[in-house]
Amino acid sequence: MKRIFLVLILAFLLPSCVSRKVEKPPAKKPLNILFIMTDDHAEQAISSYGSKLIDTPNIDRIANEGIRFTNSFVTNSICAPSRAVMLTGKYSHLNGLRDNRDRFDGSQMTFPKLLQKAGYFTAVVGKWHLKTQPTGFDYWNVLIGQGPYYNPTMIANGDTLSHTGYTTDVITDITLDALKNRDPDKPFCMLYHHKAPHRNWMPAPRHFAMYKDEDLPLPETFFDNYESREAAAHQDMRIADMYMSMDMKLMPEDFGEETGTGGHGTFDAVKSWIATYNRLTPEQKAAWDAHYDPIRKDFREKQPTGKDLAVWKYQRYMKDYLRSVAAVDENIGRVLAYLDENGLAENTLVIYTSDQGFYLGEHGWYDKRFMYEESLGMPLVMRLPGMIKSGEVSDAMVLNLDFAPTFLDIAGVEIPEEMQGNSLRPLFDNQTPDSWRKSMYYHYYEYPHGWHSVKQHYGVRTYQHKLIYYYNDNIWELFDLLQDPAELNNIYGVAGNEAITAELKEELLQLRELYNEVESSGP
Ligand code: CA
């Protein structure tokens, strides 16, 4: 039985390892690449993914005119590591960036370097977050670290420049300028990467009116008690524990002592929030105060506690998160219009994604990190007229690991053997080849350092099941995603699941061997 299973695994894994031949794209003109990414944008906040919380017409436009992936996942659900996976096409343990403390080794092979070598104009504008200077780009203009929501300081090819305005708008202005000023004789690869909607969710004044007089629905699992999931209970990422200051935008006179734990034991949230507020211009402050003063007054009058406070925080969090998304979607519309107006829509691959998913109150949480669906998933839509038919939806299992090979394939550049992902091009006609992956491997490393206290874990997801191993504590979790899509019922060790458990453990081992991660803690 085991041998048959191994043969089956090899049958679908091998083609993806050895078949690296790239056919030249049929297009006459070289294809451009516009790689749009946000930070922490969940599928639950995109209308083409069925969101009832917000309309995102411009992201939807990309999906409607191209392909939307419903099983798109990250291999390590945290900001900088996901970006490093995308640049290199390699898992975290091989590209060297396991968690947000690590620095990206810019001397290694990346897809922008290979495209630049092939004659592309390569650029990155906006969030970079990899600690070392960007390499492989003709033009780079990036935020320092996380970057603020207002009045960002950015580094442009080594020069530090301060900007006044809303960062989502500023990043778009710079992106459009870079596209206008590029060498028109070269194809371009533009990485247009937003800071939004990363914490602490500060909207633009023009979106303050959204959701002003309405309440958003609570997710069904908001009051999850983590029964049967001991590892899930161990975290500091509950909305109920958000900071009163930095997250809720209240001032100390509204709440007295900071009671939110906010995910970090030693972070001075009050000091940080006051400094953030004081960076606003007088005009921005006036607009800000006109919106938030009534909210602060409401809090002082109600003084919610317990469950009421958790729900109050959820409403505050979600409204500011969604308003931040609204600015992103508007600005994507500006860039799509630029492509239309300049005859570039026909020969440009447009991709929209986020560096991972996010919790919008599911399990009572915000943030990411866990291998559960909301943060394992990432939105992924792509448009390329002539190669991708409009209105397609694919349930093929695709990863952020696949981006680099896809871009190289589109450009007609050979995909290096060392890249571990697969070009998504065979999926463009919405036919999933039999050899396509039927399981994916995940590994999260950031513990005990950093934010939110989520224990290290790795695991495997198939179309039906997910097996997670929290190796610090030797805890296993098994979910049947068809029976239990919300992942509330851990069936590991429950009688009747012995065969599937053994099968998934074998699969996990095979994947760890395939990706050369056999040396770290194993089952
Ligand atoms: Ca992120």
C-alpha cells in the first residue's frame, strides 16, 4: 500500500520537478508584467471572492477580464517571508528569510534580476520590507520598513525623499510616473506594492463616510473557544485584545491605562500612536479629528467591557480596514486606466495578490501566521488578453512559490532548476493538467520572537484535508475541510481517521524531502 502511494506521489511530483522547458509565448510584442500586491488583504474583503463587506470594482475587473484562483496559498503566512518566496521561487529555508527578523540576501537569484538581464525595465514602488536594499531593479522607490499611512519617507534608488499625502495615493502617483518615464523600447516588469491594508488601518479622509451609520456582521466563529485546538488557543491576536490606542485610535484621556495586549509584550502602543498622530499635517489632523472625535466621545459615554468591548473593537477594526482597502481599489483603477489609455492592456500581464490572507474576526482574530484557511489563502487574480480567457475561475492549487516561474515563463526566459514553484501558464486555459500538484507544504517559523505568540508549525493541505504539526509542543491537528470548512473540529487521534492520518503523514514527509527540508524537526 505504502509503495503504491509513493509511486502515485512521484507520478504527480516528478513532472513539476523536471519539466522546466519554456515555450516561447505566442504574442508578437514582448509581454509586460504589472505585479500589484497589497499587504494583508484577505479574500473575505474582495467582492469577486464573494465578500459582503465591500465592493472592489477594480480588483473585480481584473478577475472578470481574466482568471480568479480559489485555492491560492502562501507557504509561510507572514509579510517579509512571503515576499522573499515570491522573488526567489524558493521556500523560506532555502531563500534564508524564515521570519520578519531576517534580512533578505540580495545577492541571490531573483526573477527581477533574470528579467532585467533579459532586457526588461524592472521597477519596484511601495512596500519592500526586506531590510536590505532592492537588487535587480532599474528603478526602485520604496518605503522604509513598514512605512506609515500618511506622509511617507521613501528611498528612490538610494535617495531619501519625503512625501506629503496618503501613502496609497503617493505610491500610485510614483508608479504612474515611473511607467510614463520608462524606456518605451523595453518591456517592463513593474512591482506596484502597497502598504495597505496592513495594521494599523488608517483610512484616507475621503473614505471616512463609509460604514458611518451601519454595523458590520460578526463572523460566526468570532467567539470561538478553541475547543479541541490547544495550539490555536495559544496566541495573542484576538480582536478583544487590540490596543485601545494604536488600533482603536483612542487617546489616553479616553481610556486611561492601555489595556490591550496587542500581540507584543514590550511595545509602547500609546507612545507609538501619539507619534503617528502627530505626523499628520494640520489639514490632515482637522479631517481626522472631525471623524474620530465623535467616536472617542461615544466610547467615553458607553465604556464597553467584556464581550461588548470585543464587538465594539471589531466594528472599529473592520471599518478602518475596509476603508483602507477602498483606497487601494480606487488607485488600482487609476493604473488600469493608464494601461487602457496607452495601449498597454493587450500585452500586459496584470496580477493582483496580497502577501497573505488575514483574519477579519474569524476565530476572534486579526493578523495571520496560522495555517488555517483565512491566512493560508491569498487572493490571486490575473489578466492577460489572448492567453487568459475572461471570466475564468480555477480551483487548481497554486502558491506564491509559483509567481517567479510564471513571470519568467510569460517573458520567455528560462526558469532556473533551483526554483521550486511551477509556472501557472498551463492553467491559463482553465484546464488543470493531471500532473499538477494535489497537495501543498507550509512552514511558519516566527516563535518565540516577534509578534502574536503563534507557535512554529508545518503541515500539508490537500483538497480535502489539512494536517498541521506544532513541533515545539508535539501537537497535531487534522481537519476535514469538506465536513468542517471553518476548522473548528480537530479530528487528529479520533477513531476512524487512522488511515487518512497515516497517508497525510507520509505525504508530509515526501514534501519535506522534495523541498529539502528534511533536516529540521520532523514528525
Ligand atoms: Ca502581510
